[in-house]
Amino acid sequence: MSLSMFLVIFLEGLSASALLFLAAVGLSIIFGLMDILNFSHGALFMSGAYVAMTIFHATGNFPLAVLAGGCAAALLGLVMERLALRPLRGRPLYQAMVTIGVMLFLDQLVIEIWGPSLISFSRWGPLAGMTAIMSGAISNYRLFLILVGLVVFLLMAGFLASSRWGAMVRAGVENAGLLEGLGVNTGLLFTFTFGLGAFLAGVGGAVYGPFIRLVDPNLGLSILIDSFIVVVIGGFGSFGGTVLGSLLIGMLQAFIGYLSPGLTVMLNVVLMAVVLLIKPDGLMSVRRWRA
Amino acid sequence: MRKYPTLLVGGVLLAVAPLTLSSFVLSLLAQAAVLAVFAASYDLLLGYTGIFSFGHALFLGVGAYLAALFLLNGHSLPLAMLAAVSAAAVLAVVIGAVTLRSKGVYYAMITLAFAEMFHIYAGMAKVTGGANGLIGIPLPSFIAAPVGDYYVMVIFAVICFGAMYFFLDSPTGRVLRAVRDNPTRAAMIGYNVPLYLVIAQVVAAVFAALAGVFLALNQGMVYTNVLSSNTTVNALLIVVLGGIGTLFGAVAGSLIVVVAGSILANYFPYWPLILGALYIIVVLLYPQGLMQLSFKRLGTIFRSNPAKEPNVSAGSDEGSDFH
């Protein structure tokens, strides 16, 4: 493998990692804070992709489309949190089952609105070309994905590390009951966090569509499985773990996919099984205190 | 004792049903019977052991594919069943061993990943017929006609439900419920909790694989869809609608999803959407299934912390190992 080849594959892996990070970060934080395993996360991701596709085809304005995709998913997330999840607070198994219902509902809704077949989602003009890297080349869109992933990572890291709400989220991950005892309105915090997670999923979907150049109604499930693997490997509720998991899986997909494309699915699952046997709570598990 | 008249009436109704029903309805009933067994095996995990699996389709699929392969290669049905059951049991032990140390929520995701791996493999490999699946399974002559198919599936379901009932009523089955309600206490009393969790997974896998064998017989073909997560979601739908932790609720749930579903779908163009909404409402308001319909509970959705149901099997705070 030549150096330029290595660089191209490395950047491809980085762009795949960025997508995985966008898809998984909301899932991980929502579980960490609220104990909710959100099966509808992939469906929210897909809704973001479909809304962004519609807006982009109508206006030709891609940044607006991405924002709309994120907002649509956030809105769905907020409604879902208030109506379906809050009444079941403290009963994680039932909450997980309700999110499966929401997944079914959203998947079906997408089919009713946009039809069951694939719809193409072209790339925005400025992002369409290729960039030369030594003797190789990489598509501008992949570089854009790396940029988006990096920006979201920095914003989220800054938010969690140094804002008041970020501190409340971190405290809530460790012990939501104690946080409430200290006078924090955890209900509001939960709704906010769920909306934020859904927004990031929607943004992820909006930038994922042009990456594979299409949207289809099965998109949600495949993303859900990849996100699950990322957060299981990284450790649920751990922001750093999600970053690490995305990088591991993204790079693995790029490099193993280069050597033997059929192997990647198996390898993801095998990697997950190995991590679980060694560290059952993931690589960077969060120390949690539960009454 | 008063159970026997009900059982007798039910048995007679099932036996004479082919005299009055069209072959379309009979084929739906046969399919519902098989899916009821599959859903009930899922309920063994979800409702009776407190394990939340999202990859139960794996065992149905393994059963169906092995049955198809064995029959296509000229082997007998009992041999196919034996192969399906043993393969499912081995898989369940392996997955159980990997997940033993992982908490509840991880279990759902790991099982999903395993099932999806097989789903993708079945869509690519030559031995499973790839995306086309395995078609033209040579069926024993007594299954080929709709009436014969109906009787075979119903008798299969009755035997399986009987076996599951006695298993759950056995000392082992009672320990499973103790593990579900309070794993720490069960361990303190001296039960080997991980062992019992693996036992539950193996038993559930075996019944799911048997359902897979009969699904292959019922359909005459096997297609990758049987391994997809939609299949697991279907089982979850059936169990939730029928009532979690009520073994026979799976029969009612299966009738709603299969029979009512395919008839209502003709009248309501948005039936899948309605089914999804119905499922959400049932989980929110009637966690014990549609059999427990009561309109008093409709108000609880607008209260932030509804009172807990005394008998909800899975998901009580100290009961599930979900944290």
C-alpha cells in the first residue's frame, strides 16, 4: 500500500467515522442520561434525510436543507419524548418498547409520504468534485463530512465541558435522582437532551443522504445497527467512548473494506463480541450511581 | 378443573373450523398458529425471564433455513427438526455466553447485531439461495392441501403451547420468574442466575426454531425476510398486543396481527401505520395487553407518573437488570 493510497483510505475512514459519530452521539447521550434505549434513533436519522432531500430539491440550498432535516427530527423527538416517553419515566423496558413502536410508525410514515422506492439525493454543487491527494484523490463530500463531524464534536465537547446545561447533563448521567434532589428540573433537561440528540440524528441523516446519493426507507435500520455497535464498543453514555467507537468502526470499515469488502459486517459484530467479553460495559464505561 | 370445559370447547371449535371457513381464512389461521408459537417463545424471554432480545428472528430463520435445506436434499422431516433444534440450541448457548456479563440493554443490541449478521449472510451466500431464498421445498403430501396445512399447524401449535405451559409451570420455570422479579434475591437464595438465563434462552431458541421449521412447511419457501429484524418486531407486536407475560396472549396477538391485519388492510389503506400507533397506545396504557382493556386508563397518558401496575411482569425497576 503506497503512502497516497494509505492517506486516501485514512481520510475515507475518517469520513465514515464522522458519519457514525453523528448517528451515534445522540443515542449514547440519551441512554446515558435517561436510561432510554432509543430504537427510533435510526428512524429519526432517516426522517432528517428525507426532509433534507425534499428541501434541497425544492430550494437547491443545501445548508438550509441540513438545518431543516435536523429541526424536523428534533421536533419529532420532542413530541415523542413528551407524549410517549415521559409517561413511562422510570420504566426503561417499556420506554424501549415504545421507541420500537415509534420506529415502526415513522418507517411506515416515510413510506406513506415518499413511497417505498429509492429517491436520488444529489450532492450540492460546491461539494461535488474531487480533491487530489498526492497521486490519489478523495471526493470533496468526504472532506465535508470530516469537517461536519469535527465541528459537531468540538461544539458538543465544549457544550458538555463548559456550559451550565452540559454540566447538568454530565451530572445527570452519573445520578439523575441526586440531580433532581439538588433542585434541577430534570424533566426539562431530559426533553432538551432528547431534542438535541434527535437534532444531531437529523443532521446526520441530512448529510448522509448525498453521501450515498439516495434515500430509502430501510436507511434507518442499517444506521441503527451501526450506531448500536459503536456505542456498545465505546460504552453507553460516554461521549469519549462514542468518539472512540466511531473511529474504530469507521477505520475498520475503510481498511478492511479495502482488503476484503465482504468481511466488514462480520468484523463489526466480531469486534463487538470481543470487546464485550473483555469489557462488558464498553471500552470507556461511565461510572454510574443509581439509587 | 374449570379449565377443562374451555379447553374442550376450544378444541372442538378448532377441529370443526375447516368445515365452515374458506381456504383463505384457513391459510391465515395456519400462519397465525405458527407465528403464535414464535411469539410465545419470545414471551418466554421478555415476559417470563425479563430478557429483552432484539434478534429472536435469528432462531426462527435458522429453523426455517435448515428445514428447507434438509428437505430439499431429500432428508426426512424429523431429521430436519432435529438439526434445527440442535443448531438453535448451540447458537443460543454461544450468544448467551457472550452476553452473560452484559446488562439487559446491551443484550438487545448484541442479539440484533448477531441476527443482522446472519440476515446479511443469508442474502449473499450460495447455500441459502442468496436474495432469492430457497423455493420449492418438497412438502409431505398431508401438508400440501389447505385443510391439511391448517390441521398440522394447529396441532403443532397446541403441542408447543402445552409444552411451554408445563415448562413455565415446572420448578425451572418458576426460578425464571424469580430471576425476572429480583435477580439479586434469586442469586442470594443460591440459584445460579446466569445458568438460568442461558436455559431460558436455549428453550426459547428451540421453540423459535421449531416454529421456523413449520413456517417453512407452511410457506413452502424460505426467504431472507425471515431473519430480518421486522420478524422480531412482529413477535414483539404480537406479544405486546396479546399481553406480556401471558403465554396464551400470543394467540390473541397473533390473530390480531395476522388474521385481522390481512382482512383490515383491505379496508384501511394505512393499516401498518394504524398498527404502529395501536402498539404505542397499548404499551403506554395497557401494558398487560388488549385483553385488559379498560377505558379508565385512557386518562393516565396525561399524568406524568402513572401508578404502577401491580402485576406488570417485565420492566419493574428492581426487577429488570436494565441499568
